[in-house]
Amino acid sequence: MSFKRIWGVFLRYYYYFSKLDNLAEVFYWPTIDIFLWGMTSVWIQRSESGIPDIAIIILTALVFWQILWRSNYEITVNILQEFWTRNFVNLFSTPLKLSEWMCSVMLVGFSKIWITLGFSALLIWLLFALNIFEIGWAILPYIAMMSLSGWVVGFLSGGVMVYFGQRMQMLAWMAPFLFAPFSAVFYPVSALPPWGQAIGWCLPTTYVFEGMRSILSGGPFSMHYFLMSFLLNMLFLGGVLFFFTRMFQKSRQKGLSRLE
Amino acid sequence: MSILSVRDLHKTYLGKKPFKAVQGISFDLNEGEILGLLGPNGAGKTTTIQMLMSTLTPTKGDIFYFGKDFLKHRSEILQYVTFASTYVSLPWSLTIEQNLDVYGRLFCQSPKDFGKRCDLLLERFGILSKKRSRISELSSGQITRLMLVKAFMIGPKIVLLDEPTASLDPDIAHDVIQFILEQREKEKVSILFTSHNMAEVSEVCDRVLFLRKGKIYADDLPQNLAKRAAQSRIELIIAEGMEKALNVAKKLNMEAIADHRCLKLKLDEAQIASFLSSLADAKVNYSGIEIIQPTLEDFFLKAAGASDEL
């Protein structure tokens, strides 16, 4: 692998990111989400729900979900960008290897989650006087787990898109939400029906949200939850990286130019 | 010396009705050679080019660049092979400068290496002043020229050009052709060239491969292909002696048509001198003469509609 080529692709997506229209998109949705969920959770807390930390729990969960969303988005939407701008053939007729492109989009996603995290934390503090870093150092491993899960979802839907092309582009936005109900983002996994709980405990994201809620409710950092999330992420990531590579090879057999 | 060898290349698109797009083609591209790839729509030109730049996997056959197997050394080989086409573009929201910066880095070159060369090429193609413009602000002709800058900026050894002058005004297309010829002369760049402009192919290509139904139908010099397809034509303005002229043509077994004062004939190039000599002997006076040579377009039209053997 060549670091120069990885850096080249990284720059390609950062040049795109630096345009005003794209910057607005990066900040617009988190702002709307935080405002809506923040107001809702403050209202629930004031109505004496019996859960004293409901506002911080929901808003921290929201930020974690945005991290997964951002990691997924940087893979899927960057694939679509190449289709839409008829640049896919340009990229893969150069010495660029698929593994280098994959590394680049993972790095782009990982770098942008800090922008998302910083911006969201600041906004939550300004609007609701709540500190999502209350969770302490545990935020770091949880962010890493959510980023890994975002890559899993991203390469899963990306693999479908590189084979079927633009007719599957809705996956870029839809796929993460397929996992959201079972990940118990805003409610405990016990709120799900038994079959839903069974699915939920197979997802790495569920362990992060459960662990986060446990800490914010005064419990300790759960090494069990963290390790389960890590192992499941590694297992799924290995599978989807293989799937994405195979789908790309299959797509190349049909011709990459048909995707543009 | 051959720097690209294609051997028994096949591509079959699978599906309910499998389609054999390329059926066992073999050819070589030599150093500094400009090889034209011609053929009607569906002949297999684009499929072949796509396989040569690795965006399409062959069903069977081998591609060797610089003596190395393309399948095994793809990334290493593509360091010296570039591509330009009218039918691809670049990210619209990035500027010319940003796009070329990214592209140069994909070839492991630093901006120091390719920056000066980029500026020279942008100036040569008249788009240096647009360097900081977004691609979305450029005309289709300017994007086509930018694709050429992209193809030549890294100092390639082989360039695959898919209709590089489509969408260009004639004066700019002429300049592009001159540039391609210069690159061959100065840098010894080898070029695989497709175009629908037959005059352009005749001017620029050293050799032409004509594809038809996925097979190589002809492989020859452009002028030889033209001669294989059609006879020369002569048009004479007869001042005096049209009857005598028709008799001369009849004696020499030539097909002639009299159209008012104009005599039109089809004949082989070698027969022209003897025909004119016979007209002089028969005391035929003519006030004007036009000799029309067969062109590559004649060959294209004939070959596109012909049976499998020429």
C-alpha cells in the first residue's frame, strides 16, 4: 500500500468537504437533531419521568449515533460522489488499489467524527447546559466502537452499491436506520420484545448504548460490554471488508464504467 | 519494441443472453507508435480499452505491459499508463488545480514533480486562466482538454485516448492532434487512439486495427486500408471529345459516366497515367481534372457493412 495514494484520496474528499454547501450539510443535520431531541428530553425530564438523567442520556446517545452515521456516510456517499461525477473510472484506472481507497475513506470518516463530536458537544452545552463528556474517559473506547460499527454498515451497503450501482443509492441513508431500533439507541434493550432483544445483543452498537446508559446512571465502565462490542465489530468488519472486496471484483467483471 | 502485447483477449458479458463483446483479439503496440482502434458501434473498441485500463476484467486472454502480466502487476504498470476520454469527467465541485493535485498524488508524484508540467499543459490547451475554477464552471470542450492534461501530466509511457477530440471545435481539435504528434516525437509516448473522425485517424495513426463483431477485421497502415476498400476516382471537365473519351474508357474496361461536360471514372491509382496518356493520343481536350483518392472512411463504410472477410 502507498501512503501517498491514500493521502491523495483523503485530500480528494477533504477538498470536497471544504466547499460551503458541504460544510452546511455537515453542521445542519446535527443541529436540527440536537435541538429536537434536546427539547424533547428536557420536557420529559421536567415532567418528572422518574429518570433524572434522561436528557444527558438521550443527547449522549444521539451524539454516539451521529458518529456511527458519519463513519457510514463517508464510505457510502463518497462512493456515490464518484458515480455522480463520473469519476469512478478515473480513480480505478490509476495505480490506486481498492485497499488504499478503503483506507482513505475510513480515515476521512475517522477524522470527521471529531468535528461532529466537538460541534455537537459544544451545541449541547450551549443550548442545554449539559456536558456529554460526563461519561469520562469511557467516551474514547465507545467512540472507537461506534466508528467501527459505522464502517461495518458503510462497507455493507457500499458493497451492494458498487455492484448494483445508483439504483441502490438509497442504502447510503437508509442502511444505518435498519440497525437503530435493535441497537436500543434511546431506550434500554429490555424495552424490546424478546425476539428484538435477541437481535439487539448480536449487534456491537447495543453494548455501547447499554454501557453508556449504565455509566450515566452511576454504574462502572463495563469491560464485558466493551469487549463484546469490540469482538462483534471485528467479526462483522472482517466479513464486510471481504464482502465489499468481492462485490468490487464482481463489479469489475461487468465493467466499472456502467456504474457512472 | 513492443511495450503492450495483447494475446487472445476475450470478453463475454454473462446474462440471460451471453454477449461476446471481444473474441480472441491479439495485437502489439510498439514504443512511440500511435495505433488507431476503429470499428462501428458494438465492435468491441470500448470493451478493449476498458480491459486495457483494468476497469473491466477479461474473460480470457493475457495483457502484457512492458513484458509484465497486467493482472499480476496492475498498480505498478498503471504508474506509466494513463487514459483520457470525452465520456468521463472529474469531480464537479473541485477546481482544476485540486483535481490535478489529487490525480498526481495517485501516481505517487509530489506537486513539485507535476506542478510545472501541469501549468505548461494547461497553458498549451488554453485553460491556465481557469486553474482555480470548479469543473462545473467549464464547458464540455474545456473538460475534454483538461482530461488530456490529466493524461499527459505525469509523463506517461502509454496513453489510451478514447475519442479525445469529440466535442472540440475544429481549430482546437487540430491543436490537440498536433500535441499528440509532438508527444510521440519528443517523449516517445505510445498511444492507442479511437475516434470517429476518419481524417483525423489517417493523419495521426501509424497503424490501424479495425474491429468488427469483437474480432480484428483488418490491421494495416491507414492508406493501405483505404486502397483495399475503394478505387480512385477521376473527374474531368471535357472541353472537346466526350465521345472519344468514353470510347477510351470502354477500351480500357473502365466504368465511366458522362454528366453534361463532366466525365467521371473509377480506376486503380496505377491506371491513371495510362488513361490520361490514352486521352492525349485520342486528341481529347479537357479543361479541368480532379483526382479523388480513396479514404479511410471508404474503408470504414465498406468494412462496417461487409461480410466477415474483406
